[in-house]
Amino acid sequence: MTDLTVLVIDTPTLGDRSYLVHDGEVAFVVDPQRDIDRVLTLLDEHGVRLTHVFETHIHNDYVTGGLALAEQTGAHYLVNGEDDVSFSRTPVADGDVVEVGGRMRVTALATPGHTFTHLSYLLVDAAAEGDQHVGVFSGGSLLYGATGRPDLLGPEHTHALVHHQHASAHRLAELLPDEAEVYPTHGFGSFCSATQSDASSSTIGREKQANPVLTQDEQTYVDELLAGLGPWPAYYAHMAPANAAGPSEPDLSPPAVADATELRRRIEAGEWVVDLRNRTAFAAGHAPGTLNFGLDGGFATYLGWLVTWGTPITLLGETAEEVAEAQRELVRIGIDRPAAHATGGPDDWSDRELSSFATATFADLAQVRHHREVVVLDVRRADEHDAARIDGAVNIPLHELWDRLAEVPAGEVWVHCAGGYRASVAASMLDAAGRSLVAIDDSFDNAEQVGLHLVGPDA
């Protein structure tokens, strides 16, 4: 039994994990996020020195902190030598063995599939009896019950990559003993994962029993994985170029303060002024023209997905801590500096009468439809809508709505998603456009139970 310490650094809002591993004296890190202060804090808390930073691949869903962390600590920065990057790194290739301290032996394993140059890292405790295989840091290769998606480099590469992904997973399963731990970077809600799992830990043995890539024949795996792929956030297009350029440490200092007059000017100029409060508070009253991306949901994912890249963003939070949290979320996806911020409440943020809109449940919608015709706008993804939908609902996925507001039919709009978060984002956009609306804050699981007629194969 090894006594090496593997610390998980979760970023649940993006669905990713980074790892810090140490032997009590020296440490290495795998796939660090942009906000490297979290890693530096752990190094201090455990009293260890960082000597190596490993990247499994050029990431598509977040901006790495690898280069900045290596520069600040003097650690070696290991990136696949075949990756085209514009910074100095320690090139690593399949089969390379890196000694970290006196007992941690890390072997790079080529595991293409998520990208062509993807590497996994096998950790062996050389001080344990029989050179114990501790586990594999599998990045976007072998995940819990899934694999990383193979389509992020473009449709022209998807066919080759999905077959590579199958072969890579089998390589790991054949090389490692069943008791070896699996430490993936993706798969905790990240759109980099082909499917999602609720598992928080796993081993090679468990994956052999339950992961489709290891239980299905190659063609079945390929067909089912490709059939299940949906859209991914638009900001992904900016992540790989940023990571190949070598991102610097982010500036997390507070942005400039804006008063109500300036906030109105920014809104009228077409900038995004983002209210970070939860959807209930926003619906009850907000500065006209502001958009609601609450910190209690997929804030960075959806904001990064919907905003036109480069649009100035101003953050509105009840406290400075909320603004700081939003900043941290945004630097992880390459939105480095908000244009401004304000704290307090909507009365502080507006120099005119506040806007508001009603919220309701699916039961309320069922009652209303008995009396009058309303527009039912479903902002879930097309695959969700196609599987089961309210009869007569119009589907404009949230990530397309900003550019398709003119397509929303005339009349009173009742907007819904699967649970309420996306509906609130959509409602704020409709409200800013001057539409009469009701936001359904309810679980779609309740729709059929209250008498709404659902159609689709899963209805």
C-alpha cells in the first residue's frame, strides 16, 4: 500500500479536476487550472516543493495555469513534444519516464483520441514493494464510465479520433492492474466528456466492468458514442489557441466600479451587464437590460457559450466576494478582465424603474393553457427537446437564443428548460428585448404529471 498523497483539485463549475501528488517532500501537478493560487496554497499547506507540471493535452474547455505555475515555482513544464506551442517547455513523448523525487516514477503513455497528441501519465511508487502502480492520470482519455469526446478538433478528424480513443482506453486497461486508480481530468460535467457519470472515483478493474469503451466491441462503441454527441460551448474555440500561446497568471484584482449612470450607458452601448444573483431574486426586480447568469448554476459555461467573444462584461453582485468568485470563473475560460463591477442591489444599479417578470411552475402552465393561448419556449438543447417535449412548444436552444430572439413567436412567452437555470438566462434576454414573459422555475420531470401533453420517444 502506497502512502503517496494524491490531492484532487475540483473545478465543479467546469466539470474538471486537477491533481497535486506528493511524497511529503516534493510534488507534481497534472492539468492545473488557470487560477494557480489554489495550487500554491496546497503546496504551502502540505509543506512540499513543486518540481514538475504535466499537461495531458492542449485543453479545449479551459485555459491552463501550467506555464504560469511552472514559471512561478521553477518546476519543469512537461508538454507533448509534438504539440505546436509558442513557449519553452520540457518536451515529453510516449514511453518517457520522469523521476519525481526519490520514489515517484511517472511514465508518459500516448493515448490519442480526445486529441491526436494526448498523453496519460502512469504513476508508480518505486519505494513500495514490487514498484506499485498507484494509478493513471488519464486526462480526456479513459473517464469514469465514459471517454473524452473525439469531435472537438473538427468533423474531419472525428472518425480517426474516436477509433484512437477506443484503442487508447484498451491500452491503459491492458497495461495497468485492476487495482490501479483512474484519475481523469474531465467527466464531472465537462462538455469535453462524451457522456457523464456520477462516480467520484474508480479503478481500472471497475472501468473494465462498466465502461462502454471496455465492454463493447469497437464498432458498437463508435456508433453509440457518435450518436450521442451534442453541441459544445462556443468558447471552446478560443481555448486551444490560448493554451498553445502560453497563458500568463490571471489578474484577479477588483475591476473598476461603475455607478448606475455608467451601467445604463454600457447596456445601451450593447455591452453585457451581468447580474450574478439567483434567478428568484432577479425575476423579482433587476436593472433594465441586465442579463441573469447566477453563480448558483453553470455561470462560466453558459456565459462563455452565449456571449459574443470580446464583448465587454460588467459584473453585478450583492457582495465583493460574489464578484471575485465570478472573476475567478471567467479567467478559467479566458475572459481575463471584466470591464467594471458594482455591488449592492438593483436599486443601486439602476437610475430608472426596475424591471421584473413572473415565475411559475409547469402546473401553472397547464392551467393557463386551459384559458388562453401562450407561446411555450423550450430552451433546452435540441436532443433534449426531441426526446420529450411539451406538445406545441417552440425549441430555440439557449446557446442560439441571443442571435434568434426575433424568431420567438409574438405573444406572451412561457420559457422553460430542464430545471430553471437556463430558463432564467433566456428570460433575462427576452426581458431585455421587451417581451412579455413568464419564467418556469420547475423540473421538467413534473410537466407530464400535471397534465401537460408530452410528445417524443421518451415521453
